Amino acid sequence: MRVELKDIYKSFGNNDVLRGVDFDIREGEIHALVGENGAGKSTLMNIFTGLLPKDSGEIYIDGRKTDIDSTEAASDLGIRFIHQELVDYPQLTVVENLFMNKELKKGFFLDYKKMEEEAREIFRELDLNIGPNDLVKDLSIGQRQMLEIAKANMGKINILILDEPTTALTNVEIDKLFKLIKKLKDKNVSMIYISHRMEEIFALTDRVSVMRDGKSVGVFNTSETNESELVKHMVGRSIGDFYPTIKSNPGKIRLEIKNFTRTGYFEDINLNVRANEVIGIGGLMGAGRSEIFRSVFGIDEKDSGEIFLDGEKIDIKSPSDAMKNNIAFLTENRKEEGLILNETIRENISLTNIDEIKKGILLDLDKEKSIAENYKSGLKIKCEGVEDKIEDLSGGNQQKVVLAKWLGINPKVLILDEPTKGVDVGAKREIYDLINKLVENGQSVILISSDLPELLSLSDRIYVIYEGKLQGEIGKNEKSQERVMTLATGGKI
């Protein structure tokens, strides 16, 4: 199936989201769709799959003008959309999810035996290790992602749209997903691949379409372009080397944790970070990286261990204790733990700065607004104003609000857990530049990241966690992807 979207327009009120977008996909190709958050990628795909009506423009399928005015119409054409936020029913079984609204019956009753047989056949075909009667809530995120692909693969499938499919997957799960994608390509299924991860785009795709500010700005053969060219088109300017040179000058030990243990999560962890330094925390998902620092910050209780700040032992039993010691923690799960989505930018930034904006027993609203405006400007938060709701911002701008919230306590130590997860390339570079400024100012940064190039480029030293234990430390002049992965999988260097 060959598809062409021509001159697509879409507005929400006075906000022109799509302004004459052109996009096409050829039969059997993997076509990347890239652009900064807010560029209009998801809106374009929602129109293509019948979730949203277009204001104007035309869609052609195999040369014929076609109206896709509902998700049912898209489904009838074999167009499937796997969203970044999974749409499944965790309390139900795999087979119940797989056959939702298309159950097989034997007379008046559901034919569970037939549905289980068909489920096993689909899983065999896609090489998925999932049981039909497993509860979806017991599956890993990767397995749930695969289940969504299996659901899409039931019946006719001509075009599969994947929106940030690897955001929450382990390396092993990503490898399985890539094999599955290539298997579908071999069956002549076309795929639209939306991702901020450049290494995936160059590993998987045939062509790349770039969007910026609701417009199409270029289409490239993947083999004939490079990361710098794509980024330049995405952000409208050259951003130089993607990873800045971190101007670190490690001084005295700022934060040290000794013999840190939480039974079942991590054991006997000893590490430190110095002033003017970024340390990286590597390891596979589930290794215990985040859990260590959730306990350091007082979110989760530790069983044993000590924390020293500037050589003095401190006692942290809650996040408020950590904040009093100028330790900040940007959580991996910003939407559930880092932000109040239905409140404003101003209110979210104030969460950690209440004492600073108090006027007696009341809040100084003018000061609160002034502080929020300063962070909006300094961190280049894209919004109409500080009274915008957090839920209306893109992922990258939400992350900047979380950073603003924590910068307000003037942290000596800033713990960043997957700070660029789901963030576009322009916002990533701005976050990297911020890390650089913090380190230049003498602050200490602990970077937990599954993005190996990010970890290697920004860190002075890297500690690698394996199955809850510190597997090894990699020095500044010893860093390599091979060393990190060797330690992350239980090896020695």
C-alpha cells in the first residue's frame, strides 16, 4: 500500500498545529517521522488513523483519494497505531486483551479454546514468549508493547505506526522489538516510526521525514543523511556537537554513601560524587539504579547504610530531610511523581520554594509569578505563559518545569533519573547545557541513564549496577560502551 498525505491543515482554536504538511510512505518501507515535541507528528498520525478530522488537505491510497473519517475506516484499510501510552486492560488476561471487541463464539458462549489456540499461533509467528492466560499486569512493559503489536497483527495489516516504542524497554526487549519489526517488514508491512532516539532511526529506517512547527521541512534517505543534518532541520539551527564538553573540575567529595542496603533491591553500595563533577550510574533496567537513589533521597526506606555530605554524616528519612540538605531528585516518572499535571507552571515551580515566597502566613503571589517567569525564560520553557497547565505542555517542557522546581532549592547535589527520556533533541541539548552550568558552578550531578552515548559523553566517572550490586567503576579515561555493557551484564573488566 502506498499512501500520500497532501497539504494537511489542522487548528485547535487559534493554534495552527499543522500548516500544509506533506507525507508519504511506500509499500514495505520503515519511514521515520521526527521533529521536536509539539512539531505536529502525533496530530498528523491521529488524522491519518481517523482519530481527528483534518481541516483541509487530501489523503491518497494507491493513487485514490480516500476519506479516513474514523478509526474503523483506518482499521478496514489495515492501518494500525500503537500509541506511546499503552491502551490495554491490566486486570484481564492476555487472550482477553487480544480479542477485546472481537471475541470468538461457539453458539451463545465465548470459545476460549479457539481464542487461546489462535493467540498461541500469533505468538509463535511473532516469536513472542507470552502465555494466553497470563494477566497483563504481570507482564513487563516490553511484553505489553509486544502484545499491542500482536493485537495490531490480527486481521489485515498494511501500515503499522509506532510512537516512541522503546521509551520504557530494556535492551533485551528492544532487540526483540527490532527483530519483530524486521519480520513485519519482510512481510511487506509498511511502518511509520516516531522516535527521538537517533541511533534507532539510523539502525532501522529507510527514509526520514522531518517536521518543524507544524510544517514538513525535509525528506531524506536514511543512508544519505546524518544526525547533525536531521537535528539542524528539526530545531531550525545548528546546535554544534550534540553532547557539549562538560567543564568539570572535580574537587572534594561532596556526597558519599556507604554500605547502602535495602533487602531485595540493592546491597552494600559504596560510591561518591565530588564537587564540580558528573557521575554516571549505568546498568540494565531493573538492576536497582533508581532504587538506590530513591532511598538516598528518602522516598524509600533503607535497611542500613550511611550518607555523608561534605564530610559530615547526615540522616535522611524523608524527601524533606534531603531537601533541607540541598539534595534534589528528578524522578524518572515525571508525570506521576514529579508534577501536578492539572496545576499551572507557576504552581508546580513553587512546590519546593514555599518558604521563599511566603509573606507572613500568605503567599507573595507577585514574587511567585516573578520566580516562575525567570525560570520560564532561563530554561526556555515553551508555553503561552506561566499560568498554562502542565498537562498542556510537551514532554520536554514538562521536564524543564521539574528542573525549575528543583533548581529553586539551589541544590548542592542534583540526582537526575533518565532526565531526557521522551524528550526531543532540542530540549535534550538544553538540558545538557544546564548540567554543564551546574557543574561549572561547583554543584554535583548524579546522572542515571539508559542512553549509553549520553552516559558516556556527560559523565566523569561511571558506576555500573548489576542485580542490586555495584559491579564496577569506570574511570574518566577508561569509558567505553563495551566496558559499561560488560559490567551491566555481570562481567568483569
